[in-house]
Amino acid sequence: MWYLDSQLKYIMLMAVFYIALSALYPKGAAFAKRNLFPAAFFVFLFSYNPYTGFLYIVAAFINFYIAKLILKSNHKKTLFIFSIIFNSVAFLIVSILPYFNTDILSFISFIGYAYAYLKLMDLSYYAYFYEEEMNIRDVLSFILFVPVFTSGPIISFNDYKNQIDTPQEMPELEAPVKRIIKGFFKKVVLIKLIYIFHDRLLEGELNMLLSLLVLFSFYIIGYLDFSGYSDIAIGFSKLMGFHIPENFKFPFLSPSLTIFWKNWHITLGAWIKSHISIFLKPKTRLQAAVSAFIIMLFIGVWHKFSLLFFLWGVWHGIFLFIEAYFNIGTVNKKKTKPLIYYARCFVTNLIVTLGCIFFYSDMDIVLKIFKGLFSL
């Protein structure tokens, strides 16, 4: 987690400052949200990497003015489409930069660009669908909001702006602090323990059972890492006066992959629904299945522009296609026998576990695990 390595004291200072201000002078807390936080977030990011800070400021200004043009223009749809293409091309360029011999990556970090892409796109959606004015301070605060900068949870500009506009109260302290501690426990303690088990398995020869244990332990590591980050981000956000949506809802108890993606990275699913699915509008089961497959491909390359992540998207996309086409993605727990329900949960987790092989960046490890899966 990028801001926990060396700059944790800065975000703690911002949280303490906001808590004290909201307790002593609630109107001052509202002023801080709108005016001081954008500057503080920029200084925070600039201290991490000046070029990175400058890059995101420029991106925020460009998209702010595009959104303003959408609001005022008689060609709203054209500008809206232009904004989508512009941000998507920029995202693609940043995604493929690591594959070229360039010096850019030696002095600039594109940390958080995948989430920045979703937020920058959201500004145009806000202007096009809500047709409401926005100011640059709110935009900068939204784009640079430190707790969720690199890995979410994702919040819409409309929800973020509304929380700036609502009356300020001193945030509750106990629940957010417990949430932060819970996140740290996942990331610092549990992950290290499971990594020891995972790495020792990888050191030896693998058969089918051991390969599955390696992949399942990697699946658990991924869950603890991501949900731990979300816990910390949600906790710090609450201490700074913002309520960020939950990102996980018992994903291991999902009886289908369709339901799994409603319980895992929930805010990404919500973003997909409000930004992509609204344009697809499938009328037949085949169209719904194809839409699910295409969306999963997008999610795969959005995570990382690489063959392995593309294949990961294909892997999940195939099963989502099957569930959508045969209409078996929705399961009513009350109307399903417990044995069948939990058997489906087991199968879903097995599919997700097998798909974790595509998350390894080392091809030698991928081949070793793949070979072990076919060895008794």
C-alpha cells in the first residue's frame, strides 16, 4: 500500500486535523474538505513523486474543462464520446509504456492510473447525465483523494461531491480505528504467514493437490491484501469525513461467478453497471452472455495490459457467458437445498482459485503450477 510505506504520518495528520476541526468548528471542517484537502492531497502526492503529482493535476484540469464544455455545448453527445475516447487512449498509452524501452518510467510513476482513469471518466458522465455544475476544487479533491487513490474502493463524483456539501459532524472514532487495525492485521500479519506456506509449497515438486493448495493460498493472499487495503482506506476516509462504499461482501459464499462479482470488488461492479452496462442493454440471453464476456475482458486488461490478465479475463468471461446464457447465475438461497447451494459455492471458488494462475508475473511459476495440475 503505497502511502503506508513512508508517508503514513501525513495521512494521519490530515485525519487528526479534520477530527479536531470538526469537533471545534464544524463550518471550518466543511471549508477544509472543499479548500484545504485538495491542496493537502496534492502536496502529499507531490512529495511522493513531483512528476506524478503534476501529471494527475493536468489530467484533472483537462477533464474538468471537457466536462464544462459538455455542460455548455449544443453537441453534448459528441463531446461526451470524445471524452471517453480521449481518456481510453491515454489509459492505453500508459498501459503499454512498460513494453517499450523508454526513460519516462525512470522518473515518473503512474501509480493509481487505473483508478484515476475510472474517476476521470466519471466526470464526463456526471456532466452528461446529471447536467450539474462542478468546481475545480471538488474535482481535484475527488481525483487526488489519497485513501482510495491506488486501489479503491471506487466512489462516484456525485456521491463524493454530496458528502462535501452535507453538514459536517465530528466523525465517529472507534469504528474507523478498529477498521484500520483490522486492515493492518490482514496485510502485515496474516499475509506474511500465508506467504510462508505458499512459498514453501512452491519450493518443492508439485502435483495436482499441491498446485491447488498453492493457488488457493494465493487466492487467500489476494483477498487479504485487497480487502485489507479497503479496510484501511474506508477507515481513514471516515476519519476524514467521507463514507466510502464497501468493497467485499462474503465473496467465498458465492454460489455462482455472477454473484461472486457482486460480492468481490463491489464498487468496480457498480462502476461497470453505471458506465458500461447502461449502453449495452442486451435484449436476449445470447446478447447478455456476450456482454458479460466483453465486460470481463475489459476488467482483465484494466487490471493490467498483459497476456496473462487478458487470459484471466477470458477464463472468468467464459463462465459468466455460460451462466448468463443458461440463466443459472442467480441463486435463491432460501429455495435451494443447503448441500446444492454450498456445492455451488465450492465450484465457484474452485473456478476462481484456478484463475489465480494468471496473476503470477513469473512465467516459470505459471508453467510449474500448470504442469503440477496435470500430475498425480
